[in-house]
Amino acid sequence: MRLVKKEMMETIQKKREVMIQSAKETGYTSEETIKHSQELDKLIVQYQRVFRQSNQKRAFAKKFKKQPVIVWSKYLVYKKDTYSKVL
């Protein structure tokens, strides 16, 4: 996971540098700069989705890890006019 995160961050940084260079050469409102900006936005959103989901999964697992778990080795059986018992 760390390698993927590092690669994604490098891709984002490279795209950011390309966008900045394009803005210096052609202006902030040129088609080329806007195109690079939109591509950068997509990369950032993708990065956030990937790592927000993994963080949510970790938080979910951590939440249930702290709670006690009840495991029934046998099942409950209903008998008429009596309470359910564990057999």
C-alpha cells in the first residue's frame, strides 16, 4: 500500500509541475494549463478515494476489534410453553 501511495503522490507532483510550467509559458487561463489542472484534479480525487476507503475500512475494523464478541457454540431451540435453552 505504501508503494502505491508513494507512486500516486509522485504522479500528482509531476502533473502539478507540468501544470505550473504550462501556466508560466502559456498563462493561467490557457487551454493547455486548464487541461493539466483538470487532470491534476482527477488524480487528487482518485488518490483521496483510494486512501479514504482504506482508512474507513481500518476504522471500521478497529471499532469492532474493541467490542466483545459472543460466539454461540450451539443454537437456541424453542419448545412450546418453555423458555429457549441452550442445548
